[in-house]
Amino acid sequence: MNHSIQMVDLYGQYVRIKSEIDDAIASVITNTTFINGPEVSAFQKDLENYLHVSHAIPCANGTDALTIALWALDLEPGSEVITTDFTFIATAEAIARVGLVPVLVDVHPETFNIDTQAIKQAITPKTRAIMPVHLFGQAADMDEIMHIAQQHNLYVIEDAAQCFGAEYYSKNGTKKLCSIGDIACTSFFPSKNLGCFGDGGALFTNNAELATKIRLIANHGSLKKYYHTTIGVNSRLDSIQAAILRVKLRYIDSYNAARQKAASLYTKFLRDIPWIQTPITNAQSNHVFHQYTITLKNTSNKELQDYLKQHNIPSMIYYPVPMHKQEALQQFAPQSCLVSERLSKSVVSLPMHTELTEEQIIYICNTIRSFK
């Protein structure tokens, strides 16, 4: 077999829809509406229709989306926002960037998502919001999170950068992630389930007042050109990226189905290995597998990663350093998160993308099996 396995195969995905992508890019180049062109507003409508959300506001990247969301809530400086310890730094970084305090709490050992009991224990008189991350492609426990938020009059901001297209089976019916919290944010970074050919992001809300604030902040504090009602930033999704994303959005369900198929094959071939825990899908979400992440038992993740590399198999450790141990966040006096610490030493993410073949997955799994 061809052992050229990639962690993410963006070119293979592009080749399948090359003519559509090329035509979309050419159209923008021809009409030269590179900023705020018709493709951006059309993509906005496409997002609203797909997610069943009232307002979608595209922006420059996922980190900007998180930052703008917090900014739009007008929270007092020093207010606390509870979030997960086991994720990429952008989440906590956005909180700190707007003068708020990230309160990092532990995660559930099986789903890797924020522990709702830990949220309850972390609430203080200064708490104003909860920012769950739907990690690796499946939902956090949004019913319980929304219940906690309602009890304590807190905002909820969904960090949905890794779960685009996933559904949540709420007590109130099935909903797309990005449509549940007060605001939701996503990233269109190229490797995401819905990824562009550069940077991109978006915010979502069903609250018209928040939507207006978000649009203002993302566009220099302006809704009418040269009239600025507040201080904002320049955070726009450019027209070429919007055109690419409009094409790829039409395929997102099939992309996610391909990831789910690959994940089921991985689990089939790995689940009987005693020193591996395959991913656990909770009953509330249809996991879309942005990552396929195994947990090792009494085995070093770095040693396995090195072994796979020797056999031309890429892998990643998401995340080798928990947020509470990051130097940049020590000023907030974070508490230890034991599950997060343990996961950082025991998780390995295997190649996961829409172009994976069964032959490649079998080779990866047989190689893992030969490690011990």
C-alpha cells in the first residue's frame, strides 16, 4: 500500500471539488469585490439556514470570534469566565485579552469536555459567563450548562471551533451546535471540518441586540460607513474565503459522515487492545470527529508518537500542556486540574480527514498493535 498518510489531507479534499472551488474563486477575482462582497452576505445566509440560527456574523478568525463575543457582553473588567482547562489557548486567551479572568476547570475523563460539576464548584460572585468548548467534535453537556447558567444568571458562549455540523440531542429536541448558547463562535481554519484556504471565523446568536453589537465591534464600531458609534476592530472574512466556504458548506454533512466512518473503522480495529481506550461518544451528540483521540493506559503518548513516526504515520498530542500550566496564564492563579494533567500525558490523536482509506486505517491500527 501507499504509506503516504497525512494527518490532514487538504489537497485530496480540494481535488474532488476542484472545478467548483476554482469557479468560485475566479468569480470573486472577476468582480473584484474582495472585501464585503456579495459572497460574504450569501455565506452568512447559508450559515443561518444550515444552523437554524437567527444571526451569523462572519469574521477574520476563530480567536477574533471569541474575543468579539466577550466584548459584546459588556462585562465589568475582572469578571470571571469559567472555561475548560483542556483545550487550545485561544479560549482562555480571548477571555484575558478583554480584561476578564479565565477560571480553568477540569474535564470529564471520557469525553474530554468540561465537567459540569467542576463548573458548579467554580462559580463565585464574580462569575459572569461560561465558555464550554465542544472538544474534538462532540458536544459538551449543554442542557446542564444552560441550566447552571440560568440558575446563576450567566451568559453561555459556545466555542464550537472543532464541531461544525454536529448535532446536540437536547431535552428540547435536536439542535445544531452553535445555536444553543447566547453566542457561539467557530473557526474556519483550513484543518477544521469546514475549513477555508486561509483564516476565517464566525459568530452566531439568536439575540438581535447582541448581533448588532457583534457587527459593530467586528467592523470598526460602525454599521454605516464613516459613522462609528463604539470602538471596535477590523475583523472581516474576505470574499474569496467566503466563496470557498459556500462551496464546502454544501458538502459538510458528507465530510462529517466520512469522518464518522473513519472513526468507526479505527474503533473496530483498536477497541480490543487492552492498553487503549477508544473515543467515547456521549448519548447527547453525534460526534463529528474533528480529531480521533485515543487514551493510553500506562503507556507514554510520546513514545507511541515516536514509534508511529518511525513507520511514517503522523500523529498529534492535543494537548501536551494543560492551560493551568501555561506560563501566559499563571497571573490568574489557576488551580490544578488532575484529569487534564493526566490526559496531556496519555492522549494521542490519529490521522483524521475526509480522504482516509480503510487500507490506511488498517495499516495505522496494525502498527499501533505492534507497539507492544
